[in-house]
Amino acid sequence: MVTEKDYYKVLGVKDDASTDEIKKAFKKLARKHHPDAGGDETRFKDISEAYDVLSDKDKRTEYDTFRKYGAYGGAGGGGGSPFNWGGGGGAAGAGAGYWRNVGDFGDMGNLGDIFSRIRHGEGAFGTDWNFPGQAVKGREVQVTLNVSFEEAFNGVEKTVTIRRDGQSQKLEVKVPAGATDGGKLRYKGKGGVGKNGGANGDLLIVTAIKPHELYSRKGADVVMDLPISMVEATLGAQIVVPTPDGSKVKLRVPAGAQKGKTLVVGGKGAKKIKGDGFGDLKVQIKLIVAEQLNEKQRAALEAFAEASDASGADIRPQIVKATTAQSAEATVASDVEPIAADRSQNDANTNENTTTPDSTTNDADKADQPKEA
């Protein structure tokens, strides 16, 4: 029984999905299921395999053709399939469904072989039709090579082991500086062995970059987060940061820097694979607010608060304007008390006037508390 994956379902896209939709679905799933990110390796391979076919116009056309013909086998009824897919006619044969009903194609192999050829770009029936003496090109072999961030950034030579004609062989692979995640290196004639004098297939090395604790890649650009304190964001600061090439640079954080602001260090990214030059180092501001303060820090902040506009109109004018425009009647009718300061003052007055809270007072206090859902 032949079991083939539905590539559209693997990527979670419709049959008429555009190339961009397929690409977006692949990127989203690849990030989630990449083995280096803790994902499932088998699932990641399925996703890569589906994308390899559906992203290629010719492969996708052939895949859709077989999918379409196979659908006749799932219609059921007495008519059966217009082709002899290896199942009988009538409800028993036709109703078996495409994936289970497709059988042997004789010397050209079964459906699994045909889809394998489509995946490797050899056409639905490949080139090996068993004609006596015909030269047959070897299969394309794909191998994933895991490299560290530094190795991809600087370039590295690694030894990979591949199997050719049933034997293990070692090959020295040179990963270029600036290699990207998912980048491909093609080695002509290093894939499957040809038959009857046919040329050997190619070896495709796919680089997979392991995550780094500081940096991430976006093409040739390198991206990193820079945590700064509230004081540094307000007053500005000069901070020394490391760069991927091992050097250091002093960044000037401008006064009033906001979360998400990006500081760019030109030419400190990775080497560009296409064209000359290097990408940039892009440093993104990440504002960190202190969770604990000592007495001196708290006193300083309280003094700053007294010197600031207590209404907040200087930093959130639209919100202040909107709340000021609301009528007092609407405010009273609201289930949420909009002015916490008034409630705090009322609570304080209540505490001053109450010496021994009775059971009724306790019940009222409890009513003000939010109930668990």
C-alpha cells in the first residue's frame, strides 16, 4: 500500500495557494519545527520536502496532475476510475481513495517512486524507463549541515559523510563566509551514481544555522537587542557592545530613546553572498524598568514625579483629553472607577471614621473585590 503526504496539508495552505502564500507558510512552520529550535526533525523534513515541490513551478504542475487523476479514485460509485490505478472498478476500487488506490506502474515503479522523482526534479517518470543500454543520470542527494552562528558568519570547512552506491564517503565542504540559514551549496556529480554511463547526480548541502544568545541574522544584516535602563533612555548614554567580527563599538544612545528604536552600525554585519560588501549590525533598544528600588532611588524618582506634570498630559495628551471630556454622570455609571486617587482618599477617610469594623462593613469590603471567574 502506498502512503504519500499531501503537501498542501503539510504546509496548511489551499490547493490554489500563491507562491508567496506557500513561502510564508513554509517560513512560519520551519521556524517552529526546526530541530535547533527544539522542533521535531521528522516534521521539519516533511515541511522542507513539501516546500521543495510546491515552490517549484514544474514540480508542482506534475504533482497536481497526479493528485487530480488520483481524485477520480475517491469518487466511489460503480463507474470507478477512468484509469487502471491498480484497484478494481466499482465502489470497492474507486472508493478506496487516491492515496491508497494508486498501485504499480509496472517498470516505471509505484507512486512512491514517481513522487520521489518529482521531488528531485527528474519528472514524473524520471529518465530511467528501463530501455536497454540507456544512460540514466544519478539522483540528486540533499544533506543538511548544522553550523554555529560564528561558523556561518566567518566561513568554515567541514567534513560530511554521504552514501553513494551503498557506500559511505567523506567529503570536505567549504561553507562560505556569510552563509545564510537554508542556503544551498551544490556539488556537481557528488550525488547519486549514474547508470549505464549516465552522469552522476548532484549533492546539495543545505546550511542550518544554530541560534545565538546575542545575535540573529536577517540576510546579511545582524540584529541584536540592547537592554537599557529608564535613566539611560531618558538622559542618553554611551554603551560599548561587541560585534560579530570580534571587535567592539561604542554606541551613543540619544536622550529620550524609545523602545524599539534601532541604532545602525554600518558594515558590521555578515559578508554578502551576492555582490560585494557587508551587511549592517542593527541594534534594537529594549527598555528595562527596575522592579526594585533602594531608598535613595525611590526618593529621587519621587522628586522627579513631583517636578513632572502629575496629570500625564505631557506624555498621553489624547487619553487625558478624552477622559476630561467625559461627563460626571457617565463616570458614576461606569463599573470601573476611573480615578484611583479618589477611591484611595475615600478608603482613608473610611478607615479614620471606623474604629471597630462590624460584619456589615466586612461584607461591603468584600463586595468591592473582584470575584474569581
